[in-house]
Amino acid sequence: MAAARRRAFDDTAFPFSQRSCGVGPELSRPPQNDGMKKNARMTGATGLKIRRATLADAVPWTLLFDADGPRAEVEKYLARGEQWLAEQGGEVVGQMVLMETRADIWEIMNIAVADACKGQGIGTAMLKKAKSLATQRGAQRLEVGTGNSSLRELAFYQRFGFRIIGVDFDFFVRRWGKATKQGGIPLRDMIRMEMVLKAAS
């Protein structure tokens, strides 16, 4: 089972990730009024809506596994946290899971954007939503973790304002039972990052 899960986690060519990202004639959008255009500018992606998932929503496992695994570990924080869905043109094009991990600290446990939709500001819009939600709930810090070999993600989070605060050595080795590779770099350690939202009183 572990090998099967590992293959699923490594495979980024999922049908879900190859969707058209809500554009094209089959998903043409109605004309936008000024209010809709203003909202689109605020989210950073035209026609993007970010909402909390409900029990009626299908769990977007493909996107969850794009960011993390194995399934047993994902299910743990999915059950305890909040999943938020990014929709565009009637399709789910991104998702994130937020969870209060300690008093006054919220963490982005999982975040992913469909491959065909990357580079359109969807990931940034979700980070803004996460920051807003954590602030509204009185959190002092927002945290996120990513792999040492995830160079694009490390740059992305730091551009948004996260700072590296530590390294969980051999985190992924413990999780998977061995070191894997990402872009030729051994994936071993979890890089821990945080954003201070307000000073502790």
C-alpha cells in the first residue's frame, strides 16, 4: 500500500490537474459588472471564488495528493481542519486545508493549485484568504511547511511574507520510510515557515 501511495503522490499527471481551468467556450463566463470586476481584482484571478467546503462537496483527493501524502496522514488533518476550495468557471481549481495547531497559531496544512491553472494568482489568492481567516480568528501567527527540495514553493512563500523558522530534519524520511527525490534533490526535511500576524500581548 505504501508503494502505491508513493506512486500516486509522485504522479502529477492527474486528469484533474489537466483541466482547462474554467476557460474556453464550453465554460464561457457571463459579462461581469463593476462589482464582480472589483472582486476579481481583489482575489488576483478573474472569476475566482474561494469558499469553505461542505459535506456535499467531493473531496479533491488529486489536489490534496499533489501537495502531501500518504492518504492516512492527509485524512488526519482533513478531519480536524477546514478545507477551502478555489473555484473558477464552475470547477475546483485549487484547495487548502487550515487548522489551528496550537493556541493562537493556525497552519496551512495543505495547499495546491491544478497544474493547468498555475501562474494565474490562484495560490496567492488562497494565501491571502488564509491570512485573512487566521487574523479574523485572533491568531498571532500563520505557519506553513514545505519540503527542502520544493524550491519553487520556498520562493513563493517567502515572497508572500513567510520566514523560515526551523527545519524538521528527516520528516519525509520518517513519513515515507525512505528519502525520495524532487528535481534531482533528495526530499528529506520539512522547512518550517511562519508569518507574524500580531505581536503577543
